Amino acid sequence: MLPEIFIIRHPETINNKEKIIEDPMGGDLSEYGKSQIHDAVKNLLSLEISKVYSSDSARCKELAEAFSNESEISINYDSMLREVNSGDWIGMKKIEVKKLIAQNKKPRHGEDLDQLMQRAKVILNKLIQEKGRILLITHGCLSKMIIGATMNMNAYEADEKVSIKNCQIIKLDLKNLELKQIPLIQKRKN
């Protein structure tokens, strides 16, 4: 039996508000973002979550720690749940990055959308082995890829068609997930 998986995007940051590409680890919450935490925790408590995985970024940790304090569920921090590393695009306006992506350009010193989708599929492959109600506390772009993967979208479709707001909770639909499309990381034989 497949687990029930819920995903929540971190609270709003100052850069989210300004529509600026953010560093995967940083991100100061905006005043509105700070105010989102209480309601998000209340909503999450109603889901009767049994296990929590969170990005180890500051903006996710604030929500994760608030939830853990109320639920007494320990948090499993995982660097795989970090936001896309946009490399030399960090600090740029999102509208400018969309134009670069439309021109098939990729960031230097970072990940492109295809690499992010592969990471999302590895995450899903691990999670479907679990039991219970699982919560992922993560980021916008990675959330789009995880949700898109459950709908058998490619990275660019997911980026364009999937949307998730700050502190929005989405239950993933794993029924139509084509597991054969999710690659396992295999150790290299020497």
C-alpha cells in the first residue's frame, strides 16, 4: 500500500515577495511569511502526519521547527529537499530567468530543470517505500517537479503548468505514478 504524501512550500520570504531567485539555503521570511506559520501548523496538525522530511534551508526549518514543537514529531532534514541551485542566476528577477529558460539556456554552477526533475523522481522513489502519512516541507521549484512527476510531466511542463503558493498544502496523487520512469540511483561498479 502506498503512503499518503503531503507537500508544503515554506512561508513567504522577502525574495519571494520581490520575485527574485533565491539561494537554496538562505531566505529571510517576510512579515507575511512569519504570520503564515501559525495557520500552516494548525492545518498540518489536522492531517495526522506520522513522519516529516524537510529541506535543511533556513526558510523551511522555521516552519518545520514550529510544526515539530506542536506535534512532537521529529524532523528529518534532507539536503535532497533543497530548492533548485540556480547558480549564476541567484539574485536575478524570476521574469528574466523565465526568458533564459525559454531560450534553452542553463545556469552555470547550478542545476537545470531536467536535473531538478531527476532529483524529484529520486525523492519520490524513496518515499513510495514508506508507510503512513508523510509530510515534505520544501520549496517552490522542487515542489513543482515532485507534483509534475506524479502527473508524468517533463520538467518544463511541470515548471509551466504546476503552481504552489507559500504554505499551500498539496496531497500527492500516487495512483498514476509510472514507477518505471523513476530511476534508482545505483552504485557504480569499480
